[in-house]
Amino acid sequence: MIICCGEALIDMVPYTTKDGIDTFRPLPGGSPYNSAIAMGRLGAPVSFMGRLSSDFFGTMLVDRLQNNHVNTDLIVRSHQHSTLAFVKLEAGKEPQYAFYTEGTADRSFSREDLPRQLPKDLHGILFGSISMTMEPVASTIEQFVFEQSRRTDAAAPVISLDPNVRPVMIQDHSAYVQRLEGWISSATIVKISGADMEYVYPSLSREAALEHVLSLGPTLVVTTLGADGALAIGRRKDGSRFTATAPVVPVQVADTICAGDTFHAALLSWFELHHTLNRTALANLSEKDLKEALFFANKAASLVCTKHGAEPPTMAEMEALNGGTGGLSF
């Protein structure tokens, strides 16, 4: 079981009607939420943890989780409104967002909302994105993650972080980076895009930034490199390194919404489905298995780019897609 925790919101995505009127279409979204949907579609046991509104948008979010095999027992419902994220899409550019979060349900997730007992089969915790830039949800998840990361028992879960940086949500760059490095230090896996590394460490080269992130303590650091695929570097208990790369799969791109979320979800799903989502197994992962995991994640990210909005692939769609190399930016 993997717990995804953080924001669950409504993406207001640009849409043109048959009459040529430009408007917005409400679609369920949010980085950890999208990852939970992706895991459910890929057959990995997954649960979403957070606070969601009891308004009709909140009901839309919960229903979508349940319809995609995501456990919703760790969700608290409230009368606060759902978060809205308006999306601007331009060809060849990263999506731009405007968030409406004041007093919303997912932002208000608090310590009192945390479950008294966690699933007995808990293997992983996924967190990150804009939920870590808002209070009280950021402090709630931060404390939860820190507590779980300090566990030393054999059943201690893997902690996986994707910063999924949205600069519009960050008021103080240096303060954010300082806090981010605390989350990185608590993580077993850090998935970070090339664009995020450039924002977080603008004075460092890609290689230097990756080395710095790894030096903070995680076992595995994974970065997506657009058309160049994905790269992972890891550190074993004896201090030795291991690394792997994997290519992307060429597809016809509709948009890149949810590509990074799907990649992260598929990577963890591969580990979970291959019984390697534990701290010891990840530290002893072979480079062959790591390459397979990366390519699986790349395929999933490629497939979501063929659809409009956050529509991660099913395992059947994954199996139907032929492998290969080619150019896809995400």
C-alpha cells in the first residue's frame, strides 16, 4: 500500500466549444491526487490522505478516486470550498497556473485529521507539490513524514518526494529551499524534474545539483530530462553508487498535464508490484531493475501526454504501447 498525501483540487483547463467560445472545463487534479489515480489504474494498492470538501467538486474528487481503485478511508470531509487551479497552456511551454486556495479544504488539512492508525501493509508515502507551500497542510504533512522517516523497524515505509515546484506559490526562495532540503533529507526517493532543479539550484549544473540532492541523504534521486528520458543515481549502504538511464517513448502529444505526476506514480508502482518498495531493497537495487523501472515510468508519462488533462494510463494501455526511443518533452 502507498499513501499519497497533499492537494486534491479542480483544474480549470482551457477549452474551446463547438461554437468557438474559449472557456474553462473543470477537471479533478492536484499532483499527489493525480499520482494516486495513476497508481490505482496501474494496479498498485494505494490510498489518498487529505481533507476534501463536501461541495460538489469535492464529491467529484472522491468519486474519481473510488472509481479508479484508490482507497478513500484516510480522507476527511469538510464544508470548506475546494481549491481551484486555472491552467494556461501554450505550445512548447510548461503549463502555467493560477491557484485559488484561501481557506480551502485541502489546504486546511491539520494534525487532527491524521489517522490514528496507518494501514498494516503500508510500504510507501508520496508527498510534495503545492501542498508543501501552504499552511497548515505543509506543516501537517511535514511532521507526518518526519515521524515516518525516523522509523528504523523493518516495516518502515519508503518516503518519496516530488517537489513539483510552482514558483507562483513561493514567496521566499531561500526559505523554501531550506525547508525543501529538510524534506529531501527525510526521503528515501526524490523525483525532481530538470526545471525544478534549475529553479531550486540556479547556480549549479545539472550534475552538481543531482550530487547535492543525493548528498542530503536519499537512497535514490531520479530526474526527468524531457526528450533525453530519465536518469537515476543511487547510493548503497556501503557508500557505492549505482545509476541508470531510460529513453522516452515517441507519441503524439496532446498536452503535458500530469506527466510528472504519472512518472512518479508509475515508478513507485513498479517498485511496489515487484516487491522492492522497501528501504533495504531499494539500496540493493540492480541497475537492470532500475532501468526497467525508469522505462516503465517513461512509458506511463508518454501515454498521459497523448490525452487532454490528467488521464493516466491503465496497465492494459501500458502493455499495448510498444517500447522505443524518440522525442517527447515533459
